[in-house]
Amino acid sequence: MCGITGYIGYREAYPIIINGLKRLEYRGYDSAGVMLYDDGDVHLAKTKGKVSSLEEKVEQEIPNTGFVGVGHTRWATHGVPNDVNSHPHISKSGNLVIVHNGIIENYDSIKQELKSRGYTFHSDTDTEVLVNLIEEMKSQEGVKLGQAVQMALNQVIGAYAIAVFDKTKPNELVVARLGSPIAIGVGKDHEEFFIASDASPFIEFTKDAIYLEDEEMAIVKIGREVRVRKIKDDSLIDPNIQKLQLNLEQIEKGGYDHFMLKEIHEQPRAITDTFRGRLLVNEAIIKLSGLENNMKRFLNAERIIVVACGTSWHAGLVGEYIFEEFARIPVEVEYASEFRYRNPVISDKDIVIAISQSGETADTLAAIKLARSKGAFVFGICNVVGSSIARENDTGAYTHAGPEIGVASTKAFTTQITVLTLMALRLARAKGTMTSEDYRVHLRQLELIPDKVTEVLKTDEHVRNIASIYKDASNCLYLGRGFNFPVALEGALKLKEISYIHAEGYPAAEMKHGPIALIDKDMPVIVIATSKGHYEKVVSNIQEIKSRNGQIIAVVTEGDVTVKEIADHVIEIPETEEALSPLLTTIPLQLLSYYIAVMRGCNVDQPRNLAKSVTVE
């Protein structure tokens, strides 16, 4: 949440910063702002609303020239979204400018102390407090900007990623992080540098990037190598310059109306990329180095604990069914936000699987640290190479889904399930809990999933027509059983996230324990009724809904006859093994949510009040 961009070098800064903000707008879009330095002064423009509104304001209010600048897209925490609370924030003297992601928890006590020293504040933000605290530190004799930032950060409690500019030192920027990501793009011969929350704003300019670790800060100065220090003890760190794997084409819409729709249609490729080199069907081999190198630990595990949030939590629930069915290992799935504040019973015989698309989810990171402190072995599943979770765990696997820009996760969900499936199958083979023939069948069927997802995507127009009928609904119920109960939860979440229609997911049998009271002619009920598993039970549930005049949208296996006669609408998917069916059943639910949201005039890629990566509590 919230996005930072910055540039210092020989190019005009404004085009780089504004384009970077557009790419980061999925991270925060309540308000936006930019600072440009030129002719010995700073020029500031800030506004509530989108980056497009910021562009208009820049044209009207400030010169868009200069070779240094910072920008920010905000997702409000302290203070309502308005022009004043927007970033960047400037210090009392007007010399220091800051952009900040995160939350300073002890900002109020610092604010009162600064007030007693004559500082005044114009916004409600913790960020304005921080920039003035840095100024107060810098006012001490002989203290340079980097030292002032370090001194101030040692006094604050909370999470942050910051970039600080001092107009008296216009050839440098100071960057720091704790709990919120920040990347530094390094130009050729250190003649220019780029600052951003992730690498997407600068991928066309450089492939070299430094990702700061927690409690690290860097001084970025033209013509000099980046100097990285520990905030706590001032020790020097040798920066690790990574080669970016992103390319510009990956983060453009590619002709689709929205990133979400593009990412839904990317799932055949994303799933293929996830098992590419890992799934060797002809040899009946699964290769996951993070698992292979720690096989003994997994085979001796007493249980697996999955920690995740949101869509990743739903993927973890699917993983629970798959691990217990195939590998016969007990699994518990925990909300990371609850797990971290309990006193969970964890031992060194437990394995914790942490799942996060961004690899930066604050609660999941905290859960990892708690688990490791109690001796558990942590396996991370994430999409972003070099992210905090990728660095914090003991080992793990990348999903290789490619950049996911839409706030509502789609391909993250299916690729996370793909990794969990590969893990469960490999463990089942190692433990002997699955027959050789059953193992080979699942490998062959998993290899066919991308083609089958492509077939499901051909229902696009059919799903759009169904969406037009139910776009004005006030409530929806999603039902599934077994492996597809988590898909019902995920389908309901997607609808809530992007269309703002209230929706709930339930195990189909639990309908009789409360939700059935809600069913009437105005209640659409989306039922996952594939042919394998508990088909007859689900058919009975559908009949109960129909007898109460409920409107039924059913996801069924190709060739289904029984449900087709009862339901108001059916969406067919190809047949596959029951454990793999979530990779197919989720696709029409994603499309349904997407088209309903579009027809309601909602901002699909940037739904209100949500951010892509929740990097603060």
C-alpha cells in the first residue's frame, strides 16, 4: 500500500516520476503528489484522487522541469484522503521533503515534543511528524542529512519506507526501510538513480536494482556507488545488486480493458510457467529444490501450518485439502494477522508454509518471524523475486506468475495452488501414500490444466451475459464442498472486492445452518457442482435452494445433465481430477465478478479502500 517513486540524475525527472506513479497506482490511489527540484527550490503539487488529477494540477501550478524529484500515491492511514494529507510532506524550514509508506506508531508523542520546540503542523499525518523530527536532528551542529535520518529512525516505532530530499544537498537522496519495500535502480556509471516501491517504475531504464533489507538505509549520490548502512549500529553493508527479470511488456495491459481481465486470461501461461522445469510428466518426476533439499524435514514433520491473508489464505485452504488427501500430513490454515498475536503452540517438528503474492505482507512477515523464533521450519511461497518473505524464510518456491497489477488477485491464486499441488504430490510419492498409477494420473492431469483453463476462458461471453442479469443484486451466496469450498470463499471475496456487492462463501451443507433463511427470488446463489466428489449432496443442496425460489448459477462439469435441469444458468468446465478442479472452477467466478463490477461502473483494478500489498497492520 502506498507507492514511492524518485529520480536523481541527468534526465528530466517529471516524466519518469509521473509514469512511475501510474504503474504504482495499484498500491495506493486515495491521493497523489510530486516534488520537483529546479532553480534552487522545491516545487510541490499534491491532490486528492488519482494520478491523472495530479497531472492536471502540475500543469496548472508548478514547473515540471528539473533533474531531481520524488512522487507518491497514498492509501490513507493517518488522516483522511485530501490535498493537505497527501505526500510529499515538507519540513518547517522548507528544506526537507519526504515521501513515506507505512505507519509511525509513536508519532503523537513525538509530535507533542516537537510542538514544545516551536514546530507547527498542517496535516494529520505521521509523515509530517517524521520529516520534522529529521529536521530537528539535522539542526544539531555537524549532523548531515544521512545522520539525521538515522538518528530520527532510531527514535520511531512502526514501519516505513522513506525517501528524503534536502534542497541544500540537491545531488543526493536518502532512502530507508523497515517493514515496507523499497528498491533502488542503479544507472550506468552511477550517473542516475531511481527509487521505487517496486521495480516497475524504472524497468525500461535499468535492470540493476538494490532491494534494501529491514533496518537498512542508503545514501544515493550522483557519481558515487550506493552506500548502505544499518540504521541501528551504522555498520556498512555491501549492497547486493540484482538483475531484474521484469520487462515492460509484462506490466502493460496488452489490449485488455483492465489489468484484472488481462491477468485472468494470463492464467494458462502463468500456471505453465509455475510448473515449467518442475513437472516432468514423462519421467514421473517433480522437482522443487526447496522441498528436495529439505525432504527429511518435511517427511518428519508432525504437521504443517499455513499462514496467509486474503486470497492467499484461500489458496492455503485448498492446500490443506490437497496435503491431507495426498500426503496424509495434518494441516492447519491460519490467518497471519491472528496467528502473530496469539501464543501459538509451535515446535521444531512443525513446518510453516507462508503464502503471499507480493512477498511483503506485513502480517505474514510477522508470522514468519514468530514461527522461526519458536524453532519451526518456514517454507515461503511468493511471486516477487527478492521480496522480504523470499529473504526471510528458510527456503521456498516462487510462483513465476509474472507481475500482478490488479488489486484483486487472480493468477496469484491459481499459481499458489499449483505450487501447493506440486509439493503435496511430491511428498505423497516420497511417503508412499499414493499409488504409482494415481501419482502418474495426477501428473498428467496437472500438465493438461493450462489447456483446460483456456477452454474455460472461452465461456467469457456466456459469463458476461449472466453477469448482466445479476449486476444489480444486493447479496450473493457462494457454495462449494470439499476441495471447492475454498473456491466458494474466494469467489465471494472477488465479488465483494471489486463490485461492492455483499457476498458470503459457505460449505454447501452449512447452508441449512443459517444461510438458507436468506434465500428468496432476489438471492443469486452460485454453486460449484462438479461431477466428482460430493456431487449428489450438492445436487440436493441445489434442490433445496430452488424450492425456496433462489436463483442458481452452477459451475458444472461438461456433459452434466442433472444440475442443468435445475439451475437457472450453468457454466461448464472440462473434467479433471477432483483435487485439481479448483484450478478450473475459480476461472468463471473471476470472470463473473469482473463483468458484474464493470457493469456497475466500478474501478476494477483499483477498488475503493483496498491496496494491492498490505505492508502495514
